[in-house]
Amino acid sequence: MSDRVSRILEYDKMKEQLIKHASSSLGKQRVEELTPSYDINEIQRNQDSTFEGTKVIRLKGQAPLGGIRDIRAAVKRAAIGGMLNEMELLDISSTIYGSRRFKSFIEDMVEDEVELTILPELAGRMVPLTDLEREIKQAIDENGDVLDSASPALRSVRQQIRSHESGIRSKLESITRSSSGRKMLSDAIITIRNDRYVIPVKQEYRGHFGGMVHDQSASGATLFIEPGSVVQINNQLREARMKEKQEINRILQELSARTAEDADELLIVVEVMAEADFIFAKALYSGELKGTQPKLNEEGFIEMAKARHPLINEDEVVPIDIEIGREYSSLVITGPNTGGKTVTLKTVGLLTLMVQSGLQIPCEEGSNAAVFQNIFADIGDEQSIEQSLSTFSSHMTNIVDILEKVDHQSLVLFDELGAGTDPTEGAALAIAILDYVYNAGAKVIATTHYSELKGYAYNRDGVMNASVEFDVETLRPTYRLLIGVPGRSNAFAISSRLGLDESIINDAKSQIGADTNKIENMIASLEDSRKQAEKEMDAAEELRQEAERLHRELEKEFSTLESEKEKILKEAEDKAAAALSKARKEAENIIAELREVQKNNPNIKDHELIDARKRLEQAEPELVDKRKDKQQEKSNIKKQKLLPGDEVKVISFNQKGHIVEQVNDKEYFVQLGMMKMKVKSGDLLYIDRPKQVEKSPLSTVRGKDSHVKTELDLRGERFEDAMLEVEKYLDDAVLAGYNQVSIIHGKGTGALRKGVQELLKTHRNVKGVRMGGMNEGGSGVTVVSLK
């Protein structure tokens, strides 16, 4: 990518937004060095790493990246035998701690079964250098001072220093406190000059204390004298401080040598943490943009829904739907100035660069982005006063350079192609340039004012017209991109709205050829038809959503009624069973009483008692268990081999139908009215068989629609359409007799997965839900167990 393209497409401005999310100088440096990649495998890995960063932020809020420092220079100096200072060693300790905390954080997420691949691999490259971290912290405090505990020798010499300082202060304080001493001092204080303790003595008493003069005041009236009584102790203090410095240097040298031993591991830590900081900077930037991960391809097709320019405020930018590379490879955009044509070019160009830089882009989930080997742009006024080039000449110089390099792996963006010269020649030149780029196999998006290019797009295969919408009523552009509809001149309508005399406008219209008027009228008709279609689509969408809502309510009510029905039947059965139990007990009591009577009346025979008891049992009402009936009906199917055409009853639906074909030993396709479904043999009850069917052999041909797959792929679907597909698929899967199916929704931002799983929670036919395993698609797949 050339610096000119980077500047025109504002790639550097985008990086200025990205760099704000880096936590360390290492991450900021990675952002500054960021350039687009042209290897699809590398781009995919970078996109996946950004996705993992967004997942971590979504689940944990943030990642621990504090304490990371750029210690590479210090480590390299230690590796060649240099001595590091206290702050450099503290930075090394802080970086080790930060890397250790990040590594532990990622390992904890993996233990929690969060599906991550790149971040654990990255963290696994770091060796936790806890020994070096501990040695540095034991020797140096957080302020950068070497601790007394760093070595016994340092502790001893510092005790000597404190003892000498205490002795010196004691002697000098005795002078400053005495009445005679206060008279000879300018001030009763103890101060330091040349690292030695002194007192301020008046000039006239300089010989009274002996010792050495180290300094004097500006006026010369005060001398800073080291009294003879403390000279020897000051000398001892100076020697002790020299020993202290030597011991500190020895400790620092030792720690530097320890750092050198782990130099390679420390440089890996820096590299890994720089990458981690960069990944989470990309993830945070994606959150700011509400970005999504697009699907990549090398076939050159771009499909971005609701794409937004990342540098325009979200409240102001108008999302656009852009598509190129499948049915057509050239897109010609026409429309008024300030209508958004140039913004459209920059949006496509910048988002493509962002994708190839491993960044998520602000557009709807499921968008497709192409990986190009070259991205060329000729946008804006490039007039050069220094080179005495006109706007046309400057543009043409750039276009010549583009045409020399363009190939089938290029994306070319032309703004106001052919402008700045005679309209007739400019339009012809623009058509010739577009033909050349098209024949080279490149994907090209061009904006223009020339009406000749509207006809060009109609007369060329692989070329499509587009326009930016303009509201004549408000005299303002709407910035919406309309693919398939060329822009039209609104000069007459605008002039009329602004009050220009109608006679002048009519005169102007008469100057325009009939063909031009036909084209303008056709474009106006296309715009009106598109607007009407959009209104009708919106209305249809509202009706669909309302129907879907009613469907869900009815299903819920039906489920409630079924539950109530089962509850009432159960209560009735319980009451009947209780009544029967009571009746049996009463009958037994009656029999017992009759036996007592028999003892007193020998004429009553035993067979008469047994007969009475049998009549009591026969008088009991019979409770019909429908479930047992169904099981009985299911067992009957085993006695009869089913053939196509046989009339059967589907027990679970209590509906009659006929066999269409046999799927396998356990399943048949059954026609129930207008509906054909797969039914298990155990759920079928044979009723009758037409004579001609009994004679014919079993011969079936399976249609292409007869098989329900065990998985449903929703990737690329709109949210509302996906929800409807899931509901229909679950019904089909249940009718097909599946116990388990898979729903593929992709990873993306997780919005589609969340919607699918919310629907599954309340679906009447769903027994259980789980995420896909490592060999089933991971978090991009939901596995559903059916009732």
C-alpha cells in the first residue's frame, strides 16, 4: 500500500483512533507499525485473534495488561555485561509480574472451558521468571532504592553511616545549643556542604571553631565551617558512604548478571505482551465501532451490510449496503455533489484495509470482505501548484500509474473519473479507462457526473449502476446508496424549489434531447418503484413479525391448554381411583359381614358369596389409559408388513393417512392430507390395503426434498429469518424422528447464537441444549436434544 493511498483513505487517522486503546508503549508501537497484510491465512489468524480478544472482554470486562514496560534495551545491555540501574531493574520485575498475571488469567479462562486458541498459545510461549522477579523485589523497593536487606554487607555499612551521622549531629547540636555558640552563629542550624556536615559561622568568629571552611554566603558575612571536632567523624562517614556505593554497585551488577541469564526469555515476554496488548487494543476498538468479523475470500467479492465509515460520528453517518464482485465487477455511482459518493468510496477502501490489517469492521454480522493484493485510489483534488499541473493532469498522472500496475487481484477506486476536461472527451475517456480496468479483471468502483456513464453501465455485462439518493423536497442528500438505480440530474427540480421562473425551466427542458428526457424519466420511475418496494417490504416485514408473535402466543396458549387438560384428566383419574378403592373396601366389609351371617345361617352357600363378590367387581367402572391403548396399537404394527399405498393411522397425531414410501426398516414417509412427514414404524397402525397395492412390488423413488438434514446452517442469515428457520427446522426434525440435531450459527459477535439459544429455551420440542465440542464446531455450533 502506497503512502498516497494510505493518506487518501485516511488509514493513519484510523490508527490514531486505534492507538488510544493500547495499554503500553509496546502496544502503541505495534499500532504505529501496523500495515495491511496480503496473505489470507495471516489475515484470518489476525481476525481470529481480534475475535478472541472481544470474547475475553465480553466475558471478563478487561484483560490484565498493567505493569508492562519496554525493557528490550536494558535486557540487551545486560546481556553484553552492562550494569543496569535500579529503575531499569524495577521495570524488568514489573514486566515479569505483568506477564505472569496475564498468563494465569488466560489459563483460568481455559480451565473455565472458554473456547480460546490463539491467546493460550501466545501465553504458553512465556516462561514465568519468578526467581528473577523475587530477587529484584527483595533488593530494590518500589521507589527504586536498594534495601538494607539486599546484602549483609550493605546492612552493616548503613548501620555505620547512621552511627556516624548521629555522632556528628550530636556534636554540632551541642554547639548550636550553647549560649556562646548561638552568639557566634548566623543561625542555629546544621547543614551540608560538599557532602559534609557544617554550621553557619559569622565572619568575625571564623577562627574560633578551627576545622575547614567549605562555603560562604553571597555577602561573605557567613562562613559554612566544618568544626575540627567533627572532621574525623565526617571522614569516617565519607568512607562508609563510599563503601555503601560500592556494595550497591556490586548488588546491581549481580542482578544485571542474573537478568542476562534470562535475556532470551525476557525478550520473548516482551514480544508476547506487545502482541497481547495489540490484540486487546484491536478488540477494544472493535467494541467502540460496534464491529463484526467478516468472512474472507480471495475471489474478490465484497458484501457489506450497513457499513459505516469509522471516522464519522455514529450519530451522523448513514450506513450503506455495498456489493460488488459476484454478478458485476464494476460499480458506477452517480449523484449530486455532497451526496456521499466520495464517502462511499472511502468507506469501501478503508474497511478493506482494516480487514486486511486484522481489524473488525463496523457493519452487520455475516458480511463478506475480499483480500486484494493491490488497492488503488484516485480520490480528491490533487492539483499541484508546484508542478504546474491542473486538476485533470494530476488525476491523469495518478491514473496512468494505476493502469500500469492493475491486475485481477486489485481493487480500484475512482472519484469523479474524467472530470476537469471537456465533458464529451472526459466521458469517453472515463468509459475507456473503465473498460481497461474491467478487462484486467480488477474490481472497480467509480463516481461520475457524466450521464453517458449511466448508459455505459446498462450496455456492459459485469457493470452496475448505483446512485446516492437526493431528497428534492428538502434539497438535501440522504446519503443512502441505491444499487441498481442510476443517479439523475435534479437541476430542474432544485431550481423550481428555489423559485426559478417556470418559463425558464421549461425553456431549458426544451433544449434537452428527447432521449435524455426519456432517461431521466426512466430513472425517476426506477427511484419511485424502489421506494414503493421498500415501503411494501417494510410493511410485509411488520406483518411477518406480527404473525410470528401471534404464532408464538398461540403455541404458548395451546401448550397451556394441553397442560391444563392433562392436569384435569389426572385429577379425574385420581378421584376415580380413590372412589374405586373405597368401593372395594366397602365390598370386602360386606363380604365379611355376610360370612358372619353365614355362620349363623347355614343355608347361605359359599358359591353364592363368590358370585356376589364377582358381580361387585363387574360393577366397577373401567378407567381407560390412553397411553396403554397407544402402546397396544403400536404393537399391532409388527403383525403387518406395510407397503406404499397402505392406509394407516399415525398414533401420535391421531390422524389417518397413507404410506408414500419406506425410508428404512424403522421409518416410512406418510401423506397426511397436504403434509408429507417421516414417521417411525412404531407410531403407525395398519388400517387397510388397496388390492392393487397388495399385488405390486415395493418400488420407491425418493425425492430431493424427502430428507431432513441433521444440521441447520444459519451463517449469513438475517436475525429474523434465522429465527423462523430454526422453528421450522425443529418441527421438521421432530417429524423426521431425530433425537439430536446441530444448529450452525457461527461465532461472530454472538448475537445470532444468543438469539438461537433464547428461542431453544422456550421451544416445546427441545429437551436440552449444549455448545458444540472441539470436534463439532465449538461455540459456532449449538447441539440440541429433542423430545
